[in-house]
Amino acid sequence: MLTHTLRQLQEDGLITRTAYAEVPPRVEYALAPLGRGLHEIVMRLIGWAAAHYHEIRAYRAQAGTTLSSSRS
């Protein structure tokens, strides 16, 4: 799943992938210019999620789910 997501992000021009000919193999991912354009938007989304964390947990508790079990 992670490999598929990283490949898709690379194909979409959001990240770059650099593979190093080392033992053990090493690969680094970085934001491409297009991906860096999302930085402010993502940071605002993280801020919103942090500000509403307790509300989200309360709704999930009412529904009988938890943050960890809903990620599977």
C-alpha cells in the first residue's frame, strides 16, 4: 500500500524519488515543487484536526469506534 501510494504521488509530480546504489539500498523521497505548494494547505488541515481532536474522539466514541481501530 505504501509503495503504491508513493509511486502515485511521484507520478502526479508531488514527490521526487532518489535511489542510492548502496548496501543496504537507500531511497529518499522529497516534496517536488508542486508538492511544496500544498504545504500551507496541509498545515492548515493539521491545525484544524488538532483543534477538533477531542470532538472527533467524542463522535467516534458514540459510534463505538476508536482512533486506532478505525485506521485498519
